[in-house]
Amino acid sequence: MSLMALREQLNGLVNSMFLEGLLDDQFEQLQMLQDESSPGFIAELITLFCGDSERILAELTKLLDQAVVDYQKVDAFVHQLKGSSSSVGAQHVKLACVQFRQFCEEHNKEGLKGIYFFRCLRALNVVKHEYYLLRGKFDTMLQLEQRIQAYESKQQI
Amino acid sequence: MTVEERKGSRDQFPVGMRVLAVDDDPICLKLLEALLVRCQYSVTTTDKAITALKLLRENKDKFDLVISDVHMPDMDGFKLLELIGLEMDLPVIMLSANGETQTVMKGITHGACDYLLKPVRIEELRNIWQHVIRRRKFERRCDNDPDSREDGQKAHIGSSEDGQGVADHNGQSNKKRKDQIEFDEDDSEDNMQENEDPSTQKKPRVVWTVELHRKFVAAVNQLGIDKAVPKKILDLMNVEKLTRENVASHLQKYRLYLKRLSAVAGHQASLVAAVGGRNPSYLHMSSLSGLRNYSTLGGSRQLPTLGSLQLNGLGRINGPSTLGMHGLLPSQTVQLVGLHKNASNPCDDIGKIQRIALPGNHQVNLHQGMPRNSELEQFQQPLLMQESKDHLPASLYGSGLASGPCSGSFPNVPDNALLLQENKQRNQPGGLGKPSSVRMSSSSSELYKIDLPDVSQFPNITDRCNDSWQGAVGSTDYSANTLHISLSHNDFSPGNIGGKFSSMNSHAATKALDESPRVAAGSGGQNRVRPLNENTIAMPAGVNKDPKFSNFNVIGNSGQKWDYTFNSNVISSTSSNSLLPNLRITDAATQCQTPGSVFSNKRLDVDAIGQVHFGPPLVTQNCIIDKSTGDSQLNFRSEYALETASLPSGLNSDGCSFDDLVNAMIKTVDVAHYSLG
């Protein structure tokens, strides 16, 4: 594929993600921060985000799997995921986290452990779903980026 | 960067402003770094609060500003904020995804100069340099104003940079600043020569090291928190190159800190009061402001703080006039404090306390018919206290307790305590002294004991405290010990007590546990009485350090005497409950060898007594004094509830008065007495 075509594809992908709401303004900030001096900034950040998120999701799954759920820890993890997703502009993931946190809190307040446990489980699944959706697109994005940059460096050579 | 480069960048403040970013989330940290670099700041990042502190402590002048996340695994962001504010006096900006009003408010009360929400935008970061400037200007101002000549001072302040920075960058802020600081323009010329580097202040910034802060706190305590004025503090501290202004601004911060602590500790105070061991934490929370004090004080100092806590706790106990001890108690504690305070023999003191504590344990056993060693120990306490008395004043001050709220109580108490002690000592080899007089003292001593545990805890605290503000809380050791004493006092035999102490902690706990069930069976429900006895005995078990039971041994006899008043009653613990609670406490205490435990023990004791709630705020364990004998042990171990909510039903921690407790105790004691035979 030509460089131009690659770039077009990448832009199209990113735009569609914006339109869908997968990404928000914050991502634009990232784009702004990426420049000649730090060409791999977005790629780095996204990779970090993916790795960290998956770790958190695994922890959450484990926590909710316990006989007695420690909702405080769950809340802490969700809070962290919310922070990092909002930092990269992963809007849907962030919103799903917000929902999840609400359930955690409600759970504590209401005391209807049974109901809220399932809600939390559901919320976790939503987060996972959104994350993996985003992750897929990020992967594509990164691949395109890589190819573009390979192209560009080739051209420079 | 070469020196020239740095200088150059500094001249263009805020360009090159040195920021330290702390966030455990790698994504956020990376993003923050990128944004800050984009703003042309000089950035250092770390994902651990502890590393950040280390970096800051290494070189106080290395950074201009700190940005920290609120939620971090190794240390709470607010705590870091406090520490930085106190030690380094750098502006700190909090960062969080959580934008709830309460959290933001918390940031403000802890001293943050700004609170940003994640995801942080670059526009917001572009303005953070204002915090650096503002702080500098105000600091200079403070320092300068008091001085006679502001102009001269200002020049030093390095307004040059302000003038430069301000003028260069933000017209508006410049204007504002200039208005505030009139001489800026005048001085700027001078300043320019003196200090072109905006980041470095002309005035040598005072770094409030732990050592320095300790002196500060000692001075404040000596003067009395209300009467502490910068000038006097400065004189007391006797540190070169420290200006009144430095002290003034530090005092301001310190007051805020205390206020916050007391607000938090307020409700817990009652709980804590009872428990001596918890004092450290309690102090922390209470207005005593001991926490600070002793954390900085370290070692023996910490004891004093404990003492203060105890005092507080004891003070509350003043309720039971029947015992007539209340007056004493405070003094006792104070004395104890003093005891510990004497840095000279912190170990000894601790040991003593431990010993005292031990008797307590034994008592538990005792009322089962075991030796009265515990009693001895209890008595020993008074002795100890006496000794400490001398030191007390010093210690008190040191710990800052003296200056704290407790100070009021001190004057009276020491005398009484001393008196008791003397009586005890004289009358009995054991240390209790005349039965009659001792009796009172015993009660008081019991109370003292309660304190002692606290006191003993001090040593622990010191250990734990390191130099962190929270240090005080750390000492939980004593809790365990303290419990022992209280229980055992009835049957303590001097000799045994001493020896037992060493092993007390664990013993006490178990013993207490054992006891409690029995007790429970006996009496029926007055937990309160028990606590009194037990509590008192529960010397700061935490002190394990030094089983110098010898004192106790001496007291042994007295211990028995003690028996007569309370012990027997208590032991017999008419109500198993009452005993149980006590036991529980001990158990908890003993169990709690951990820093938290000490506190808890103390608490329990206090609670049992009634309103004396020492409840170390910091104690993590929740001592739950339940009525149920069976569970009590477990409960204690696991939780030291400061709230003492768990106080046995019979013993309504909130509602029961000391009198009630005493009565209860007496009743139980009688019963126990019988059962113990």
C-alpha cells in the first residue's frame, strides 16, 4: 500500500473512532503531543494503556470471583482504570468504568449484596467488552502507524 | 544540563521550572510528563510516593513544585502532601480522577495549592507555575514584614525573579504581584544582581528537617500550643539562621495540621482516652498534638505523647470520683509519660511498663486463682510513675503533651500521682503502699496503668515512628502488654509479674482470653468493672522491650493489696462480661502486638472504664469488646475498634460513666474475689 493510502486508512480509522465515541478530545491532546520529537508517543501510550488495562481487568475478574468480594479493592482498580482510560481518551471504557464504580458504591450502601454483585459482574463485562473493542481498533491503528513510519523512514533514507 | 543551561532556563521562569510528578498509574504519569515537557518545564517522574519523598529529602532545592496523584498504593497522596508541606514547604498540586467535593476539600485542608482533575489538560498545566511564585512571594513577605526593613529583606527574597518572571510572563499576574509587593520593582534591580535565578530564592530556604521540626514541636509544647508565639519558639529552638518568619509560617502550618488531626480525632478521642496504649495514635488525633510531637521526638519522646494521650483518657476518667483517682490518673499518665520521657531510660521505663502490663496478664489468670504477679506489676507502675515524675515535666513538654490540652491536668495530677506512688512504695515492698492510701492509688494506679500501657507504648511508638508524622501511631506494641496488667492485678504476685512480663504479651493475651470467659461466667454483665482493673494493669504491654519486672516484683505485695480494692472485685468480675471486656482488651492488646494493638489495648481499657476512650485513632485494629465471652477473644484480636462500639452491652461506652464502671468493677471484683478464692 502506498504511504498515502496508509495514511488515509489511519485517519479514517481514527475519525470513525471519534465519531463512534470510542475516543474523545483527550485523544486529540495525545495527537498534539506527538510530533517529530516524539514520534512514537501515541504508540507508546496506547501500548502501556493496553497492558495496564488487561492487568486490571484480570485482577477485577479475580476479585469478583472470590467467595467474599472485597469491594474496596474492586473500586480501587476500577478507579485506576477509569483514570488511565480517561487519560488516553478511551471514552467508552471510561464511561463503563464510571458505571461500574457506581455499582460498587451502591453495593456498599444498599447492602443487597446479591443483586449488586451481579450488577458489578455485568458492569465488568461491559468494561471488558468496550475495552476489547477498542483494543482491536488500537491494534489496527498501531499497525498502520508502524507501516507508515517504516515508509517514512524508508523515504528519508 | 550544564549549569549555564539550567541557569538560562531558570531565568525564563516559568520555563525550566522543576517539577516532580508522582503517580502510580504509568499511563497518567507518562502523559503528565509529556504535557509538562510540552510546557517547557523540567520534569522528574516517579511512580512511588516513597521515592518521591526520598528525592525531595535528598535535596530540598531540587524542585520547585510537586504534582501528586491522590490514590497511590504505597502512600496516600494526602499524606505525602502533608509531609512535603511540612518538611520541604514546596507547593503541591493534587491530581485525581476523582473530583468529588469532599476529596477536593480534603486536598485543600491538607495544604494542596491546587487540585487538578484527570485527564489533565495542558492549559491547566501551563499555569501551575503561579503557585511557585505565589508561595515565594508570600514567604518572603511574611519573613520580611516582621523585620524592620522590608526593602532590604525583599531584596533578599529574591523578588528579582518574581519581578522578572512576573514581568516577563504574565502581565496580569505581574501587576497583581507588584501591587502586593511594592518593593519588587525597587528591589528588582538589586535582586537581579543577587539572584537572577527565579527558581532559587535569595533567602536560604529553610528546610524543616525532622530534627528541626522536632525541636519546633518541643518548643511549642513547652510553651503551650496556645501560647506559642514564633518569637518564643524561635528562642527556645535556638537554631541559627532560623528566622522568626520561618517559624511563623511553619507554626501556621502546624496549627492547621493539628486542627485537622483534632477534628478527626475528636470523636475518637473519647474512645481513645481509655486506652493508654493507643495514646500515640490518640494523641495524634487529639488536640494534644502529641502525635506530631512525638513522631518527631522519637524514642522517649514518643512516650510523652502517649502520656498525654493517657492523660486525656484519664482525664475523662475523672468521672468516677468514687475512685477518687481521676485526679491522679492524669498525673499518673503524665508521670508515666515522664517516665518514658526520660530518654535516659526509655527502655527501663518501658520495661517497667511492661512489667506492669504483665501483672495485668497474670491477673487474668489470677482471678482464676493464679498468682498475683500482676498486681505487683501494677504497683510497680506507680513506682515507675513516680520516677518519671521528675521527668514528666520535661517529657511532657517534649511530647508536647504538656503544652497540649492535657497540660491543664498535669499540675494536679503529678502531685497526686507522685503521692500515690510514694505511698505505694513506702507501704509496700510491692509498691502499692498502704492499703488504704494505696487503695486509692491502686485505683488510680490502675488508671495509671492504663496509662502506662500507653506510655509503654510510647517506646514502641518511637520505634515505629521513625520520623514520619504518623510515627506515633505506629507504636502499637504496648497494647498487648497493657492488657495484661489490668486483668491480673488482682492476683499479681510481685515476683511473678516481673518474670511474666517478658512473656506477657502473648500471655496476657491468651490469659486475658482465658480469663474473660471465666469472668463472664461469673458476673454477668458488667464489663466495666473489669476493664478498670484490667486496664490499669494492662500496662503498655507494647513495651515488651524491656521486661524489667523487678519493680513489679516489689509491688507484688502491693499488687495484692490492690486486689483488695479492685482486683478482687474485678477479678471475681461479677459479670463475666465485664471481665470479658477487660480480658478482651488484654487479649486484644496482647494480640495486637502490632503497633496498632497497643492502642487498642488502651482503648479497651478505657472504654471499659467508661468514658475514657483513648482509642488510638491510628490503631487499625478494632477492639471489639463484646459481651460474648467466647468471641471476645477473637474479636479483640482482630479488631481494635476505637469506637469501642463493641463495649459490652453492660458497658455502654458512651453512656457509662466512670462511676458506673467503678461500681461495676467493684461488683465484679467481689464476685471474682470469691471465685478466685
